[in-house]
Amino acid sequence: MARNREHDACPGALHVHRAADGALARVRLPGGSITPAQLQALATAATRWGSATLELTSRANIQVRGIDDDATAAVADAVAAAGLLPSPTHERIRNIVASPLSGRVGATTDVRATVAELDEAIRARPGLAALPGRFLFGVDDGRGDISGLAADAGVHVDGDSAALLLAGRDTGVRLTLPQVVPALVDVAQRFTEIRETAWRVAELGDPARLLTDLPVTAPAGATWETVTRPPVGWIEQRDDRIALGAAVPLGVLPARTAEFLAAIDAPMAITPWRSVLVFDLDEARADTALRVLAPMGLVFDERSPWLSISACTGSPGCAHSAADVRADAAAAAAAGPAAGHRHFVGCDRACGSPGVGEVLVATGDGYRPRSASP
């Protein structure tokens, strides 16, 4: 299905999307980071003005859908009051995915400060307000979970240096850590200047035009495997505290469950695999949280078939969809694990498709396979 090349329809908290089931507001969470108070605020907004669910996206953002037209301003005010709308002009372009376990699990470089610095730099550059809402930044701490997601402009950190990536491919440019943020915002600024009708870096004829004066000092062309499964279960942090990883089936988090997550009162992150990580718990709190949340439908078992199933919104929420794909995906999960990842979509736009696995497109009379490549 052809996309409109003139109008950027990506929603935000202020610029909502009118879906079949009401308005949809998307809240950007750079690096997926969210506080308990912020999650509680979104859950309250979804319950009061929306569908009483929160949708986790493949860019580690959160959506509130089913909003009445006369309530969109109230939702935006709630998002702003929670500290989740620091820049009205740049709200739709704060798309940053980052290794969610960084600094807590593994021996890789802690990139949390880099993510915060990048978000601040994006908001401080007036010209970047012209970026398309689909443009994605990626910060991989070296473990390889983010680089395979093919962000438009990203870095793969290795100790004290980082490889600069465009559309998930190593450019051969090497940066010191202090150079990372300036280089990423310069690449993004250059994209706004040369993109013409391109929404993504991969659509440019020659992405190397974005490198300007950055020297290529290493072999180029390397790519990383696409990760499709979230970290789930009981995860030991390197400070001997515990992180809990919970997959959210089909990315649909009931607002009531979100309130229980917020009540744990611990740092959290939404991941690009539509899951939640709760950090810095002692064993007693982690055990209590696990016992409460598992019966509420969150998935802590790495063998669960839910970890290999995803879907777009489908009908009745999306007018383009030929089927209730979430119901069909749930039936597939109930049938048991499959050999690989399966993503169910309602039309050829194939929203939210991962870079690997099988994409199944609804036809109105079953499903047909579609290439999963972006």
C-alpha cells in the first residue's frame, strides 16, 4: 500500500491519529525509560479518556487509543503534567531506542547518560523539528540487541569508541564517546536537508551523503542480527539486585496492570519488544511482584509462545485491516510455540513488522505470507 509522501501522519501526544476506534496519542519515551509516577499518569489517562489499555510499540513508546475527540487536549495535558512532553515542537521526533539493560546487566558500556544527552541535543536543535516522525535513533551498548533494529542513525558502542550506523549498517566511521551525540544530531540535520520525499535513511539513494566530513577509518558494511525476543523473568543485575522482565502479550497492557507495575515504585523501561523491565529490586520485592503480576497476564517464562508472536492493531481499531489480527495471533499463541517469529497484520502496510521472521497478511479469507524485510 502506497504511503502519502507529503504528509507526516505519525501521531504524538499533541498531533493525534484518528483511528477507527477513536483518537490515538503516542508518547515518546527516549530509551524506553519511564518512572512509576509517569506510568500511573498514563494509566489514569487511558482509563478516564481512552480504551483503558496502554499499547507498547516496537520503538519502546506508549500509545493511548480510543480517545474521544473532545478529550484529546485533556490527554495531552496529562502527558505534559507527567513530564513526558518536554518539547511541543520536537515531541514526535524523540524516537530513541537503546539497550534497556545497559548499566545494570552485563559488562558492556553504560549508555544511559548518552541517551539522555541525545534527547536533550535533539530538542535543542531547532532544525530537527523537521525530521519525519518515523526517523529512529539507536544506541546499542555493545550487546547487539539494538543495532539489528536498523535505526536510521545509530551507534554500536565498543568500550570507549562507537561505530556509526546508518539504517543498521556500519558506515566505517568510528567515534569517541563524546563525539557520539554531536555526530548523530548532525546526521539527522543533514537528513532533513537532503531527504526530499524520503521518510527513512534506507530510502536514500546514497546514505553516505549524510556523513559529510566524518572520516571512514574502518571496514564498512557490517550488520547485526535482529533480536525479536525480550529479556524476561528473574534477571540478576551486576549490583546483586534483581530486574524483572515481563513480556506483554501483543503489546496491550491493561491500565489496571500498569497501575500494579507503578505501585512497585521502582525504575522501569519499556523495550522495543513490547515488554517491561522493572529494575533495582531486592529479592523479597522481586518475589512479591512476580507473584502478583504473573496471574495478571504478564509473561515471565522465556519458553512462552507469546514471545514469538506479535501483531498490528487490526480491526476494529484500524479501518485498513481485513481481520481481527490480534484475536488470530492469540489463537496462534494458544496453539503453542512455532519455529520462528510470526507477525500478524491486517493489510499490506504491515505496521510494526520486525526485520526477521514471517509476516502474515490478512486477506479477508485467511492469511498470506509477506516478506519481513523492511
